[in-house]
Amino acid sequence: MAKFIVKGGKPLFGEITIAGAKNAASKMMVASLLTDEPCILENVPTIGELDIIFEFLKNIGSAIDKAGDVVKVATPTIANNRVTMLTRRNRIPILALGPLLARTGEAEVPVLGGDKIGPRPVDIHLEGLAKLGAQIQITKDSYHAWAKDGLCGAEIELRFPSVGATENIMLAAVLAKGKTVIKNAALEPEIIELMKMLQKMGAIVELSPPRTIMIEGVEHLHGVTHRTPPDRNEAVSMACLAIATNGRIMLNGANQEHLITFLNAVRRMGGEYEVTDDGIAFSRSVARGGGGLHPLHIHTDVHPGFMTDWQQPLAVLLTQARGTSTIHETIYEDRFAYALDLNEMGAKIKVAIDCPPDDPCRLNGKSHYHFATIEGPTPLSSKNLTVRDLRSGMVDILAALVASGVSEVDGVEEIDRGYERIDERLRQLGADITRVV
């Protein structure tokens, strides 16, 4: 088990290039299964989660060649359409059901895993695939699906705009017979990027208001070269770090279009950003003399709302704001475990199961801790921490860099799963962080 030794309490300055988005790269690799021709993906991050995707694809019969941040995936034939075990559980393989059904008529993939953020039900995924004509058997360890007569287009209305279910149905429908309409679809930037890749491969996919994706199935898709977009989660983490330490960090490659909701939150609380052709630079407001930060009231939501993966790094920043801030998490049931770590470091965070009276959500009355109150500003002090999950692990690093003294962050393999060489890249900004194995 590796750990980071972090000496915090100083402003960070400099430039960092935002890595490719893991939530886009992994889905693009699955999309490569839709064709027997090679696909080349650029700006692919070197992270632990993608190693699991590589293992899965190789089990299916894909040939993978990675050179730097470029990955070539070629699957001329599906050698094995039933993969029931991987060295580590991962939530991505379920998205391969559609491509495998399209090419072989049958598929079996392992059960979900991934972040420890509460249950990730796949019933919406499976309902959508069933409407396309798949028969599905669920076992303790796997999802087994078959479609002897092939998949056929259908009208599918999601009861919640699930990102994974939208992607799953898209990947299944592009080679299905006829037309598929997905209503109440998720429209996150990573989904739009997947649509763009599928279009370049020969698919017919289009958007229609308010949240509708229409797909006309085609008989064949071809290979493609496509670039992975920058990771908006990493960008927000680095932005919060710049403002919380009262430094200035230039995020090369950061995409303004993907961060609009977050950028407005930054300005409301007294932070500042500057958009250039190269990216976005973050600091505290010069107009306020780099001084105090205002509290915020955040409601997480599906895109274009405030992303659920952004609230964790923002919470570190809100511990330094003057007054009472709130975060209302409406997407996942259990995303405030990091509050225990921050409170041990001196933060004043209270979590509750009840929604605010004027803002009920779908988690209301279900006994999930999904509302947090943060009192600030509170100085943070060093602590020895153990990573709970990927996003909480990044919170631990950010808090340790803000805090005075020397902290230890144990179990950093979980952070490596989603952030490329994070310790090396933070040192470019002047961070005092050392990896100990």
C-alpha cells in the first residue's frame, strides 16, 4: 500500500495540463467494439481504471497498443463474448452488452463495481436493453444477455436521466434495426463526445429538445480516430486547490463549455478565473484583494446542473468561506463520507438525511445522508487519513495541501485509479507531496 506525505499550508502557483477524461475514454474504448476496424483514441490518461478496461477488452479478443496518450484498439473478431471475471470489479463492462449483442447475438459481463459511493442500480440499463429486444439473466456474478433475432429500435423513456443507461442504450441502438428514441436522456459532455465519435464511425445519432436522442440503426460502423476531452472533474479539483490555497493555477486544456455551472459558482464566492485560448486560470478575486470568500448554496444535478463529482473538492474550498454554506446532493445516496476526514482536520460540517424545506429531491424520506452544512472559515490542521473512495481521496489530498503541518494519505492506489501521476503533477505547482511505497 502506497501513501502520500503532504506538507501543506502554502499557496500553489504554476501551470498544469488537464488529463483526458476517464469517464469519456473508458466509454470510447467500449464503443470500439462496434466495429471490426481499428480505432485510435488520443489524449487517453494513464490511470488504473483503464487498465481494467484493457483487461476486459483483451479477454474479448481486442488487440491493444498504447503509446504515450494514444491507444489503438482493434477487434476484428469477437473471440469471447462471455467474460465473467476480472482482476478487479469495474462498472464499465455492462456497457459492452450492446456492442457484443450487435456483433454476436449474446453477451455476458461481470457485475458492477467502481467507486464506493452507494448502490449503482442498473435496472434502467437493463430495462432499456430489454425494450430493444434483449433477454437478460442476472446472476450473482454477471449479466447474461442474448438476442437471437437481433436488436430492434424502440421508444424508451428513462425515469431518470441516467448517464450509464443513456450510454448503454446508445451503444446498443446504433447497430439495431430501425429507429430508437431515448427520452429524458442524460446529456453530459462525455455523452455528447461519445455521440460525436459514433457519428464519425458512421452512426446516425441526433439530439432533439428537451432531452431526446434519436438513433437510426445502420448495418456497419467503421474505424475512427477521436480525441478524448479534458477531464472536467480534475479541472474542478485543481481550480478549488488554487482558490483554497490563495494561489493561482493555469489549467491548460480546461474547457469553458464543460465548466459553465462551476465557473459561476467560483465567481459568486469571490474566486476569479481567466479564460484564454490555452485554458483557464483560477485564483481569488483581485478586486477583493485576494481576501475572504463568500458562502455558497449548491444543489447537485444532472448536466447542465452542478455535477455531483464537483461537490467534494468544492467542500474543501467552502471550509475557507466566511459564513454558512450548504450542499444538497440529489444524484447519489452516499457521497459525504469525506466529511468525517475534513471534520477531523478542523472543519465544521454537519450532514443530514432531510432535504431543505424549500428544495425536496428524489432522495427525500429515504434515510440517506445527502445534505451538508459547512461553517467557515475554519483553519485545517494535518491528519493521517485513509482514502475512502476515488473522489474522497482527492478531497484528502486537497485538504492536506490546504492544512498546516504534515499529513499522511494512505491507500493512494484508489486515487491512481482516476488521476494520472497526481503527485508528480502537483509538485509542478510547488506542492510538497511525496509518494512512499
